[in-house]
Amino acid sequence: MIAVFKTGVRNQGDADYLMKIVENQYPGYEVNFDLEDCDRVLRIKGQEIKNKDIIALFRKEGFMCAVLK
């Protein structure tokens, strides 16, 4: 399963920080950002991705995150 999110992440340092948090919380997920895209896209590949949990995790860290349709 692949989930795609629009985020408020603006720089690579924040992206790296958030990738580590997601990977620690959800071992086995493959996480990457496309900060060149206007939506600053986050892609997560893994089993049973819970969109609400990912969004809550980002909000807790102070970043906007929404499912990209």
C-alpha cells in the first residue's frame, strides 16, 4: 500500500527529522519526501498505513499534513 500526503514541510532538515520519527514509529515503512513539488509530498509505502495516525503525528510535531487526492 502507498499513501500520499500534502505537507507543510519546507526544508530537508525537517523532512529528515519527520522521516526518522515515522520510521521509528512504524518499522518497515518506506518514507520519502518530494520537497520540489508544490504540495511538498510525503509518500509512505507499507502495510496497513493509518492515514489518521500519520496526520496526527505530523500535527503533534507542528506540521500540516493531509491526504493528497
